[in-house]
Amino acid sequence: MSSFDDDTRVLADGKHSFTGTVHPAWNIGANPNGGYLLALAVSALRQDAPDHHLDPLSVTVHYLRPGLGGQPCRVDAHVLRSGRTLSTGRAALVQAGEARIEVLAALGDLHPGAEPALTIPPPPIPPPDQCPQRSGGQQGVELPILDRLDIRLHPDEAVAGRAGSAQVSGWIRFRDGRDPDTLATLLFADAFPPAVFGLLGMIGWVPTIELTVHVRRRPAPGWMLGAFRARDLVDGRVIEDGALWDSEGRLVAQSRQLALVRQAERKP
Amino acid sequence: MSSFDDDTRVLADGKHSFTGTVHPAWNIGANPNGGYLLALAVSALRQDAPDHHLDPLSVTVHYLRPGLGGQPCRVDAHVLRSGRTLSTGRAALVQAGEARIEVLAALGDLHPGAEPALTIPPPPIPPPDQCPQRSGGQQGVELPILDRLDIRLHPDEAVAGRAGSAQVSGWIRFRDGRDPDTLATLLFADAFPPAVFGLLGMIGWVPTIELTVHVRRRPAPGWMLGAFRARDLVDGRVIEDGALWDSEGRLVAQSRQLALVRQAERKP
């Protein structure tokens, strides 16, 4: 088993109730990564869903409070309706008596052989060994999560502010060799530096208000490619659009998040 | 008061509980429009939120079952956390004892004067009087909602299948002269024909699984312009991206929905 499987494992603790631990290994600075918290909650929701509805088709999470790394958690996960093609449910991850995240999701079954009628091709990027590793120094915070994830950034975008536009792209995989799946895709959708860093340089914390991920197919083994862009920033709130492709160049997921763009002095 | 205000009005009926009616005037075929149901639910959530958090900043709705036009409804609306800049809550619209939609939303305060640092310009389109009205005949279903909404489609896209690509754009306003606001924007984000009609022609029902709308500013009075496009269709599920601009050409909202593309014989 890989650390991702270990660290997203939850145990049933009553009807629609599960317990687990928010492991600090997935922190960004002092706070657990939002994609990791989401994967933990969806891991519980999968246990509440029928066995043939395990792929997250559409997942929305709202971040109410930062998670507490190293602390136990409870996940209230409840499938509200289960039909032939999908199950819809909600989940809340609770620590120290307070909901940290709220999730609304549809789970279903992604057919590995489906050929897309319309799809989005991956952007050009040099191979992983020609892309520098993401590091905490580039971002001004400690990134324990980089001991778990190997992230290689596009050479033109690896230094904050250098891209001259609000975009970031790169490769991602687990360091322990675990292959990606649809649960890991939720984590990968929130593991790259904020796209606004490419435009504004280091600006400290960019806390996510809400993240929606649509998973479109099960990824092939190997590296995944992510590309993220912000085209809409007003009044300190940015919308970042993203997409992830697998090692065969097939679209695996689309993502969109609403985040606050704060000044550097406000970083946690 | 306009019909939209009348038909989205709910009354408090206990703590976090509201009652109203799903009016059949907003039907698409036999079913209430999904954007109208969403506006009804968010109308209740606004009553549960502080008075200074009335703009829907980020709203996600999952459609569990079709609404029942002409029937009363209950909305369970509950603000889960209220902070300085936004309130997060969930809502469920219930009819005949079953949840029809589930909503997770962040409400806040959109500052009218905010100038965007990044934004998306509107696409070119002829003025409203040169765009044909949307009609039920174009889509193969009766559209009572068109007695409430004046929708003018781009002349190159007004006949299903003619555009040759999965896109639709056009103008929208209330027939009774009510000006748009951020609540109406939720309805407008789901009131155009499905973008896949432009590619596939009339294909019957395109039921929405999930819709997320990000409202970015309060719209100016007058017509709003909507543009919707699908770039990702696989295994009978499509992602449609949309945006809405106000009469001053400013971006008001972005939307994304996951929908089923069904065969014509499956329409309800």
C-alpha cells in the first residue's frame, strides 16, 4: 500500500459516519492541502456508495476552516440518492468539533474504453526530466507535501512571476511509485502552485473558497500532466481553471476553483 | 414586483426551513427549469444568511429528481459558517417528501465599483433585434419559460445543428421589464438551449447532473449576453462552459455544468 492509500483510509464508525486522521505529511505550510482533505472525504463517501459507483464524476468542496494536520477527523458521508448511472452524496470533514470542509458529489462508473466525441488536447511541455522540481523556496513556504508528490514545473513557469501570465503547468506523480487513479486525481487538481503566481510573483497565501473537479476518465499509469490558468480576477477573488491529462495524453479531469488573492503579509 | 420575484418568494416556516411554490410558468417541457429551481433554493439561503451576504459568489447544485411544477415546496436552507467576507451554506428543495435538488453555496457582497485585474471579453454578436427569438419548435419541446424570458439567439446558431460546433450564444432578459440581478443570473446561466444542439442537432433531453455558477459582479440594467460551449463530451456526459455579460459588456458570471446527452427517444 502507498502512503496516499494509508493516509486517506477511513473506518466506518456508525451509519454514515467514518473516522480517520489528517496526516501532516500533505501540508502546504502549516495547513493540510485542500485536495488531500477532499480525497479523504470522498474516500468516506465511496464507502457509503454502492460498489459500482466509486469514480468521482463531479465533486465540489467548500473550505470552511483550515484542517488540522496530525489530528483525528470524523467524516459524515451520506449518499442521498443512488440511481442506475450515479450516486449523489454529501460529506463533511469534522475536526475539533467543527466542519472543515463540505462536499457535494456525484459518483459513478467511468468506462475505460470510452472514446471522446469532443475533448481537450494537452498543451506542449518538455518531458519531466527537463522540468525543474517544485520547491518550497519558489513559493516562500515549507511544503511537506513535496516529500509525497514529485511535481515538475514547466521551465518557463518555474519561477514565480517569470511566466508573465497567470498560468502554471507541469508533471505530477506520487514519489512512492503508486499509480494515479480517480481519487488521486482530486489531490492532483489542487497540488500545483496557484496560477496567479505566474503573473503576480510570490503573493503568499491563496486560500481556496471552493473547488469543483470533474473526472472524465480513469488515468493510465505514469506521470500526469496538469495545466492551470486564471483569466478572471476581480476584487481579490480569482477563478482558476485547470485540466489534467494522463501519460497517454488523454484528458482525465477538468477543475475550477474560486480563491482569495491575499497580500504576502497575510500568509499564515 | 415582477413574476420572477413572486415565483422565487419563500416564507420562513421554522429554523432553517422555508416554504414556497414551484410555479409551472418556468417549465422546459414538462419539467421546471433547473436554473429556476436553483434561484428558489438560493432565495431561501439568502434569508438564512446575514443581510450583507446576499450575492451568490459560488453556487453548486446537483439535480437528484425533476421538480414538480405547480406543487408546493419546502426548502431546507442552512448557513453553516458565516465569516467576514462570505457565508457558506447548503440548501435542499423538497417536494412530495423527496429532495429534488441539493445546493452548496458561498454568499457574499459584490462591490459594484471593483475593476477587474483579469477578465474575459464578450464574444461578437449582432444586436438583439437582429437575433431570432428562441422557440420551442427549434428544440422539439414546449417551452412555457419563454413567456417569462425573452431569449434571442445568434443567427448562425438559432437552428439546431447549423452551427457545426457545440456552441450557443444570445441575449436574455425578463419579458416583464425586471432588470437582472445576481439571483436572476443563476436562472440565466441555465436558460439557453444546450450547446451540444449546435453540433448534434435536436437530440431530445439533456438533463443536468450538476451546475456550478460563479457570479463575479452585479449586472447593469438591460439585456444580458450569454455564450456557452462544450469542448468535452465522452461516454454520454458533456461539460458545458458558459459566461454571461451585462449590457455594459462586463463579465457577470461563469458557469459550468455536467449533463447527460441522451438519445431523442429517451426524452421525458
